[in-house]
Amino acid sequence: MSLSATDSQHGEAKGKIIDKTIAESRVRLSQFMHIDQANAVGNVHGGEIVKLVDEAGALAAIRHARSLVVTVAIDSMTFMEPIYVGNVVTLDAELTYVGNTSMEVRVEVIAENALTGARTTTNSAYLVYVAIDNQGRPQRVPPLIAETDDEREIMEAAHERQAYRKQQRQREKQARKRLKATQGSNVDQTDSKHV
Ligand SMILES: CC(C)(COP(=O)(O)OP(=O)(O)OC[C@H]1O[C@@H](n2cnc3c(N)ncnc32)[C@H](O)[C@@H]1OP(=O)(O)O)[C@@H](O)C(=O)NCCC(=O)NCCS
């Protein structure tokens, strides 16, 4: 069941699936970068940033679904600028798409030199989460409401990305099936030589 946008303004009704806006689950996390997060060169380790991106994205997805979520996809992440120890990293995460049980989140990373105030967008990424129940099974998430033309465009682009991922996933599944079948027939041939 899905209630209207007006209903959603009255908060979350227990047990009912209520449409939600992008703003309702938007997340901003800020963290000071410490020396123990540095790589051999002395900049912040890329893995630390990926972890923070995943945390911010997951929090936005949890806020939207109000359930546990798991990460199923992280699109390619490009690091455009280094992040230095002593920088304050801010992660802005917002939902861009929801399916039945999946949610795409865009996360933008900004590094700030707190002494000078200089801010740089260092990278952005799209991640996909699936809402799960207590048994780890995928469960329905509330529909996402676009409030502006910009948001509508963002959601349409996200829809296309998710359709592409689904296609890729289907291809991978078929490739795995073929590989398994080939491996199976190879095992049969090997066995028959020993008989
Ligand atoms: C998430 C999980 C329970 C889904 O189970 P499943 O049998 O694949 O379920 P489905 O095929 O019905 O997929 C569920 C949804 O996820 C989406 N999905 C699954 N894999 C995806 C991928 N690689 N990219 C994008 N979407 C994906 C499906 O399109 C579907 O979306 P929809 O319901 O909105 O249409 C299961 O894949 C899982 O446990 N994965 C491991 C997650 C994990 O451990 N992550 C790392 C640590 S958090």
C-alpha cells in the first residue's frame, strides 16, 4: 500500500509504506581525517574514503527504508583530488532512485582545509542498497517522490543506470551458468578417463 505525499508529511505510519521525498532521507556526515587513516604517501587512504562513502550512502538508504540494508553495488569511484590528513571530509548522500526493494544513492565527497576554508569536491559515487528483513530477505521500500524538475531528471537518469545494472547482472548470471556447465562437462570427461 502506498499513501500520498500529503500523508507522508504527517510522519511515518507503523506497518504502512508511505511515499517519501528525497529531502527526508538526505544525509550529511563530517569527519576529521587522522594520521591513522593515511596511506604510504601520507594522504588519506582511498579505502577509508570508500568506507565513509558506503556508510553515508547506507544511512540515507536506512532513513528512507527504515529497515536494515545491504550494499549490492558500488559504481566506479574516481579520486579527482587527494585528501590530506587534517582535512575535514564531508559526505553528502541522497537517494536518486528506488525500485521494489533496491535504492540508488549518490554520495559526494568534499574535503575542507579547516584552517583556510578551501573546499574541494574530491569524488562522487553511486551505490545501490537493498532493504532486508530480519531473515535477510529483500523487502519493499517506500516510493520516492520528486519535488522539482531537477529531482525528476535525476531520478530518470538513475532509473536508466539501474536498468543497465540489471542487464549486466543478468549477463553475469548467464555467463556463470555457462561456465558451470562447461566445468561440469569437463569433470565428467576427467572422471570417465579413470573408469
Ligand atoms: C541483497 C540480497 C539479499 C538480494 O537477494 P537476491 O536474491 O539477489 O534478490 P533479488 O534478485 O530479488 O534482488 C533484490 C533487488 O536488488 C537489486 N539488485 C541485486 N543485485 C544488484 C546489483 N548488483 N546491482 C543493482 N541492483 C541489484 C535487484 O535488481 C532487486 O531490485 P528491485 O527489488 O528494486 O527490483 C543478496 O543479493 C545479498 O545478500 N547480497 C549480499 C549483500 C552483501 O553482503 N553486501 C555487502 C555487505 S553489506
